[in-house]
Amino acid sequence: MIKLDRKHVEKKILFISVALLLILAGSRISLTYGASYSSHIVNPSLMFNPGNPGLAANETFMIDEWSRRISLDAWGGISGSDYYSIFNNQSDVISQVTFILPANASDISVQDAYGDYSKTKIDTSPQEDHIKIDIFLREPLKPKERNEFLITYKLPSSRFISQKSWQDYTLELNLVKPENWIVKKFSLIISLPEGAELKSFSNANYKVERQGLSVKVILTEDNLVEFQTSHITLEYQYFILWRIFRPLVWTGLAALIGAALFFIKRFLHPVAVVTPVSPSILKKFVEVYEEKRRLSEQIQSLQKQFRSGKLSRRKLRLRKRSLDQRLAVLNKRLAELKDQIVTVADRYKEMLRDLETAEIEIETLNMDIERVEVRFRRGEISADARRRLMDEYNRIKSRAEGRISEILLRLQEENV
């Protein structure tokens, strides 16, 4: 009977041991699966989706430098500019960045190291106390890369400036930034109108810089996480007659210099005897100069044909060499005629100097135009930037060519 009980106990112990082994094995499988599953779970607050380029709420965005400049002019206008140096401290590329401007900002312009941003890449969203700007980058910002942005804008004086008395004014600003920004170096620079005097500033950590009659109030802060005082109040005094001070000074100075030159010329220098220049010399000078202008236009035309692919480099070199040789001969002849004219009549010296200045200006503009074309072909500037630069250079060039034509016409009239 005892033997039967022992066998029964042994069977019971064996059954319990097998059951425990099965339970332990199942628990290990469950733990292994749970560890494998948990390794694929990502904290949603740390996710960054390039397709949705905004940063998560608790994800920090590193700003190396943020500098806001607010300039007040003599007529009550307010202009602002924000400079940002951004470092991508994330593990993914950034294709969109968000900035915050003061409320009611207008005429907003955005630039980076590559040039201006088109309106289609800027999305503005007016809020109660600020304007949010979303900028869609032309080139995604890769991890560990940085980029710089400059945003300029205008602000309505009726919202930000209040007049307390006939010469006392108050400027009020709100400083707002995204909550997930960490700014290593922040600066607020407020430039008062010329002649204005600072009365008080709401923040104690500021300094004042004076440059002549101008006053700048500068507020700086390092490692900025949030503003201690987001509402800025600046009181200043400004006498309204300061608006006409600078024009009045320049007008008086010009009148004084003109009167001094008149009396010096009248009393210290005898009246010069006008010696007529031979009409043939003036006529020859105008003819040679006109020939020089035609050769210069031919050289510019050859270069345009070369850039458009209508002329090979070899033909350009051959034709340009011939034109350059003829141009050198004409320049030498012009120098001789110029010496003859100035030697006989000193009154033509200023006229010929203006002619030479306009000529140098045109040569410089031609080189600038060539540089713009090269940069455009390399893809360094956009078609819109190229068009604006070309229009500006051609406008200045046309004005210089008009001065040359006017001087040559005056010299021709001298021959009559």
C-alpha cells in the first residue's frame, strides 16, 4: 500500500513539474514577443515626418541667432527686419520652417542665402497678437546643416505707437516665439528717429548706443527658452521740427558752399580769357568717339551671339581681336585730340571728364551684366532675380549712354 502511494506521489510530482515547465516556456515566449514588439514602438511625441514638416509639440528647434530690428522714421513709419540663423538638430530633413512676426505686418519679404522667396512659398496666417509665416524651403535643410533667413516687413504706427502729448510717444511691442524654440542668442534693436530721446524702457537689461543724433536701444538675451517679459514698452520724446532738420541742414550747407565758391572765384581769380577751339578738332573728336561707340556695340553683339550659341568661340576670338585692335587705335587718337582740346580751352575739361566717367560706368555695367548671365546659367540665381538685375543694370546703362550723347551733342554745337 505504501508502494502504491509512492508511485502515486511520483506521478503527481512529475505532472506538476511538466506543468511548471510549460508555464515557464509560455512566459518566455510572451516576454520575447513583447520585447520584439516594444522595439518597434516609437514615442509619438518624438516622431518627425518630413511630409508634415512641422515639429512636434515637445520637440526642440535650435536657433543659433535671432535678431529683430525695429526702425522708427521721422514721419511715423515703422519698418522691421528679422534675421535668423537656424541649425537643424533633428535626425530628419526639414522642408518647412515657421516664423512669427508682429501683428499686422505687411509688405513681407523673405530671403535666404540663395535669394528671394516667391509668394507661393510663403503662407501667412494672421493671429490675434502675431502673424505666423510658414516658409516652404527651396532646398530641404539636412541634419547638422544650417541656413540663414532675413525677413523684412512694415508695421502700422497706429497700432504700435501712441502719442501722449505733443512730443511724448510710447512704442509697445509683443515678443512672441514658438514654444519649442531654443534661441542661443536673441537681440532686439530699436532705432529711434533722429533727434529723439529715450525716456524709459520696460526691460531693465538693455543698453543705449548713440551714433550722432541717432539713438538705438538694444536688448540681448542668451539661451532664451521663453521671454521673461514679452510685452515691451518704450517711451521717448521727439520734437516734430526734427523732421525738417536734415533737409534744412543740407540746403543751408549747399547754399553756403555755393556762396563761398562764388566769392572765391570772383575776388581771388581773374576772369579767364575764353580761347576758342578749332571747330575741326571738336568735329574730329566727335567723329572718332562715335566710331568707338559703334565698335563697342559690335563687341557686345558678338558676345551676345556667343552666349546664345549662334557664334563659336573661335569666330568670336578672331572677330573680337580685329575689333580690339581698331578700338585701341581709336582710343589713342581720342587721347591725342583730348589733350589738344584741354590745352587750348580749359572749359572743356569738366565736360570730357564727365564723358570719361560715363564711359567707365558703362564698362562696369557690362561686366555686371555678364556676371549675372554667368550666375543664371550656373543656376545660382532664379529667372526672376536675373530679370530684376538686368532691368536695373540696363536702366542705369541707358542713363549713362544718354549723358554721353548729350555731351557729344554739345560738342557738335560748338562747331556751328
